[in-house]
Amino acid sequence: MGYFLSLNGILSRIQFGFTAGFHFIFVPLTIGLILLIGIMEFLHYKTKKEIYHKMVEFWSDLFIINFAFGVVTGITMSLQFGTNWGNYSKFMGDVFGSPLALEALIAFFLESTFAGVWIFKRNKISPKARLITVWLIVLGTSISAIWIIVANGFMQHPVGYVLAADGSKVILDNFLLLMTNPYTWYMFFHNHASAIVLSAFFIISVSCYHLVYGKKEDRDVYVRSIEIASWALLIGSISLPILGQDYLRYIGIVQPTKIDKIVTGSSAIVRIAFSIMVTLGTLFVLLSLYLVAFKNKFLKSPTIQKIMIYLIPLPYIAILTGWMVTEIGRQPWIVYNLLTVEEGISDVPTAEIIFTLSLITVYYIILGILDYRLTVKRAKEGLKDGGKG
Amino acid sequence: MFSHLFMQNLWFFVLALVWVIYIVQESFILGSSIWAMLFTKDQNELKAIQVASGLHWDGIEVWLIVAIGGLFAAFPGIYADTLTLLNVAFFLLLALIITRGISIELMFKDKALIKTMKIAWGVSGVLMLVVLGVYLTNIFYGFSITSTGETGSFLQIFNLTGIFGGIMFLGLGLITGAAWIHMMTKTDVSQRIKKTLKPIAFVATVTTAITLLGLNNNGIAFSNELFVNNWFLWIIPFLTLVSVVAMLIATLKEKIILSFIFASLTFTFYIAAGFIGTFPYMIPSNIAIENGITLYSGSSSKTTLTLMTYAAAIFVPIVVVYQGLKYFKFAKKIDPTEY
């Protein structure tokens, strides 16, 4: 099916795809990492062993860097619906608005308020307060993913709405239906499992760097990190295909055009992206099985550890290709079967979109370099003394 | 059960309240960043201010997201039209928020970048106070909407009244920022800036008065139904002036905590006056009142507003309580040598 996309439409799509993709470099890492940090902090609280404290401090520093980038690039998203997708916002606002507002009220406040405490005061509060703080951030980050996926789930498979008499917008009719949209929950769990896979992979790769190049006396901290992360990788990566099977069958029912693109290859990009995602997913399962079953062999093999360091982009690629399947697969619809992408864009001069796209590109290149530099630098430094924030 | 009309009006003022909560807190965070850039002698002082402000920054920023997200949720049509009209302005604001967020959180993560981060934090603080002042003042001042729709570009927001509004916000933010440093850190930064504060308080007072006059004289901002029908509401813009003068006196007498309180009250009354004045217009026209876009034309359905009203009634108090407790819990002055 051919469809027309104006220059404004193309530019707005590039901008949204770019900013959403960039935002998503940070999101899964922070969602998964804080969960694993929460587990480590719990182990420290229970056992009082210094090793867990060292782990928490080190992984927290990496969490904080990526959390900061996640927060600021997330603000872009909440503005863009109005600046570039004004007509979409008018069409979707009644349905989209409440999840977004609830997301801010329930989730963003929780994660942000307590992330502030974690970043600046975690070594000035009691062990109990530390544990509560970190788990409130875990709760906040998890809930915040729910609401935005509720909105996205609706765009993939609209439920619980009625169309306005003049067809100009959707009106919320049944909030319960909106919240129990199966599409949303498939996406949510798929998304969460991949966040855990990515973060576990990240921990394993960075730990491998220190096993190969780091100090001997810190070795036990990284070995324990690898042990915890291997189990997380195993659980996450195995739940992905189990869930994915069902997810795919479900998409076949509600979004047949997406399945066409995946299976028959009517859209080469979607088909290739899908194959990459599935191949990588399979690889992660095998890898996690190896890590759990042959841990001692792995810990004695610097060659395999070195390889692991360089494999760190793989889970990022898997997540990116997954999103490409979801979002390109939905085209030309912005809200499936209700509104096309072209109908959703703002009525702004092309020159303005070129300006904002250029501004954001320059800014994000700087941010990308900065995040890479800070993350790599901190990751390579390894453990620090005292663990002062 | 509330009527649709009641909830539409309610959400107009809920958003006003959210803006007040946001601006009052944001002003001292922004102001402190400017003083940190200009008046800190060493990295310990800078760090003390960064910790004092950074601790709360994340949580405060969410109030801005709620102000914008709440506009989206309650008035999607207005959200779309406002952000589309001010597309470029919002991206500039965004660039500032990104700069501040990164510099405040990651200031000391890389030794080679500390100086750059400090400047980025301070400069974005100056610009953001101005932009917030210009933005809110324009929302009250109105746009060049004729009977056939919007005619001007986003550059119209840099009208005289808007610019004075921006300087007013900058001045008041510098006052609250100085007080915040005084209250929250064991440094003598606030001693050093005492002298500088007096002329700033004077400028803030004068620009506040001029901005109010500008809003009054365009014949739109204070000429809508609430002010016309309820004369006693004029006490709100009047109290804005009283607060700012009280702030000036307090600053001249070097009572910095009183300056903080009165500057915060100035923000509060100013935003209240603006929202009351423009009601029920959310994108007012400064060409003819009736050309403006009212809250009724772009609001959400009764179902959505009901849902959000319940959610807000439950969660806003919870958030206010735990954020308030956070201020109390960490009220102790920060000793720079401890971090």
C-alpha cells in the first residue's frame, strides 16, 4: 500500500524516531540496573557484607550517569507531542492525556524525588532508608514504563474509546479496558525483560573488563556481580522468547499488516530488524546458559572475557531493532486504523522543523559523546575508596 | 458528581497551582546556579551548592512536566496549539533544561569538565529564568490572534512586556537563589553577594511593576470576566506589588530569609493574577479579547477529567507531603568539607 508523506511528515518522523531512539539508549539500562542495584542493596542490608556495598556504589555511579541522560532526553518526548505532533495530540489527547498525567503524578515524582536522595545523600542516611530509597526508585521506574506503554499500546491497538461524532478525535470511554489492553501488557513485559537482559549484559561486560585488566584485590566484587547478573540474564532472556511467541500470535490477530511485513517481507527493514532481534535473543539465551552452567570455566578464560567486553553493543542493537519492528511495522498508521502519521503532524513551517531537528541533532551528538565518555571513564575506573557520592 | 464545566474550570486553576509550585521552587535552584558560577571560590563551595540544589532538582522538574503533561491531559487542543505556535521557543527551553540537568547531576564526574559544567549550569540558569518569565508573561499578555487565527511568528513573545517579565523572573530568582545558598550551605558565599543583592532587588521591584502595568495596559490580560465582575480580585495583582516592595525592603535591611519569603510570594501572586486575569482564555488574543482561544474549546471529555480529578486529589497531596518531608529531612546546612 503506497501512501504519501509530506516533507514535514518525513522530517517530523526523523526527529521523533531519532529522539525516541536516543532516549531509549538510557531507559532500559536505568530500569534494569536499578533493579539489580536494589537486589544488591538488599543483600547488603541482610548480610552486612562489604562486598555488596562496593558493588552498589560502583553500579550506582553508572546508573546515575545514565539516569541523568534519560531524564533530560525524556523531557524532549513530553514536549514533542505538542510541538511536532499537534494534530495527533488533538486526536489522541483525551485518551493519551490521562496516562501521561498519571505517569507524572505517580511514577515520575517517585523516581525523581528519591533519585535525588540516592544521587546526593545515599551515604548520609541509615541503611534502612537506603534500602527504601532504592526500592522506591525501582518502583517509580517500573511504573513510569507502564503509563507510556499504555499510550503506545493504544496506538498499536485502540481499545476503550469512542470516536467523536465528527471523527475528529477519540474519547476515553472505558478506562479499565484501556488499562487492560493485552497489547500494552505484552509490550510492557517484553520491554521489561529486555531492560533486564541489557542491564545484566552491561554488568557482565564491564565486570569482564575488570577481570581482565583490573586490580586483583577487587576481583571478588566483579565475580559476584557476574554471578548475580548471569541469573538475571538467564531469567530475562528465556522469558523473552516464551512471551514473544504469544505476543507474535496476538499481533497476528490485531495487526495483520505488521505480521505481513515481518513474514512476507513486504517491508525489508521490518523483516531484517525482526531477524536480527530474534537471532540476538537466541544468542543471549545460549550465553546465559553457558554463564550459569560453566561459570568456573568462564572465570578462568580471559579470552572469552575479552570477547564479552566487545559484545556490549549487542543488547542495544536487539532493543533498537525490536522497536523498529514495533513502530515501522505500524506504518502508515500513527494510531492503528484510526489516524495516519501524515494526519498527526503539526501545522508548522518546514523551516522551523529543520531548525529544531538541527538543534536537537547537534545537542544529542554532544550528549552522546558526553555520556559515552563519562560512562566508559567511570566503568574503567572501577571501585573507588570510601564510596562517597 | 461534578459537572463537565466545573471540572474544566477547576483544571484551569489546578494548572495555575502547579505553575506556582514549580516556579517558586525552580527559582531558587536556578538562582543558586548563577551565584555558584559567579561567586564560588573553590570546588568545595561549588559542590555544597550543587548538592543542596541537585538533591531537589529532579523532583522539582517533574512539576514542569506536570504543568505541561497536565495541559496535554486536561486541554489537549490548547496543548497542541500552544506548543505548535511556540515550537521553536520550546526547543530552546528544552536545550536549557538539558544543559542544566546534565551539569547539575554530573558536575564532578569528570575533572576536566568541572569548569565547563559550572559555566553551563550558571548560564543556563540565567537564560531559563528569563525564558520562564517571558513565557508566562506572554501567556498572560496574549498573542496576535486575529479573527481568522494566529498571524505572528514565535518572535512576538519578545515584546516589551514579555522582556520585562523575563528580567523580573531573573531578579527574583537571584534573590531566592542567594537565600537558598544562605539557608542550605555552610559557606560564606551569601556574605559575599550581600552587596550585589541590593541593586538586584531594586531592578526586580521596578520590572515587576512595569510588567504588571504592561499587562494592564494592553487591555486584555486584566480585562476578562473575573476581574471585571469581581472587583475584590484586584487584591491579587495589588498583593504582587506589596510582596515585591516588601522583598525590596527586606533585602535592603539584609533580612535574607524574609527576602526569600516575599520573593516567593511575588511569584505566587503574579502567576495567580495572570491566570485569574486571562480566565477563561488559555491562548488569549491581544488584538481583540473574543479572538482568544478559551479553555472550553480544547478540553478533554468529562470521563477523562473526572479520572484525573480523582488521581490529582489523591496523588498531589501525597507528593507534596513526601517532597515536603524531604526538605525537612535534609534541612541541615551542608558543610563543604564533608563532600
